[in-house]
Amino acid sequence: MEQNRNGKTKYLMLHWILILIWISCIFSFSAQPARNSNGLSLKVTKVIITAAAFVMPIQRDAGTIERLAVKYNGRVRKIAHSMIYFLLGLLLTRTLKLSGIKGKKIYFFALLFSLAYAVSDELHQVFVAAGRSGQISDVLLDTAGATMGIGIYWLFSGNRNKELL
């Protein structure tokens, strides 16, 4: 019995460690100066466009990929905001449930923490990253992403009816 309890504790600790790692990644991305952040997202956008060129009628020459990357970079950045917080919302919901929180409280606390972290992340950018600014639109995107992650967890948790009673 003790061994099973110890295993559950380690499993729960692993989940909290994953959350800490994930919010540390968010923190480090936010600490990047605007030029570095934009350069990184431009590289990611080029990879996405290059991959899309294999299934869509897009020319794969460097000029076309560069032009499309510049054109779509802003959209990729916004999607990245949502996806980063999607994973945070998913991780938080799972971990809170494993922690023994019941019912609607799981979703409420996961959303509240995600929103609070999104706000703190934007404030962090204002004070430490050259050329960066905190934007309410990013907080909204982050919170929307977290809400989707929380919703997906709820949808696939198998306890939908019981949890909302």
C-alpha cells in the first residue's frame, strides 16, 4: 500500500515539475529582446512554409519562402501564443485533478492560474525585454489557448457529467 502511495506521489510531482519546466520556457521566451524573438519565430515560420510546400502548390525557392515567412510570421506568432497556453491549460487541469481537486474547481483554478500567468508574462516582457511590450490581445490569446486546453481535457476526461454537477 505504501509503495503504491509513494508511486502516486512521484507521479504527481512529475506533473508539477512539467508545469514548472513549461512556465520556465514561457518565461525565457518572454525575456528575449524583440529582435531575437522575431528572428526565432521567423525561422519557425519558414520551417512551416517549407513543410507546407510539400503538400500545397507553393514554390520552394528561397525568395518565395522568405516572402511568405515575412507575410505570415505575425499569424504564426499569435497561433504560438495560443498553443503554448493550450498546453499549459491541459497540464494544469490534469495536475489539479491528480492533486485531488474535484468538480468545477479543477477547471476554474486551471483557468485562473493560466490567466494570471498570461498577465504576469506580459508584464514581465515590459520590464525585461528590449523592444517588447505587454499586450492585452496576447493575454486574451493566451487565455483562449488555455481555455481550449482545459476544454479538451474536460471533453476527453470521461467524467464530464459528474464533474459539472
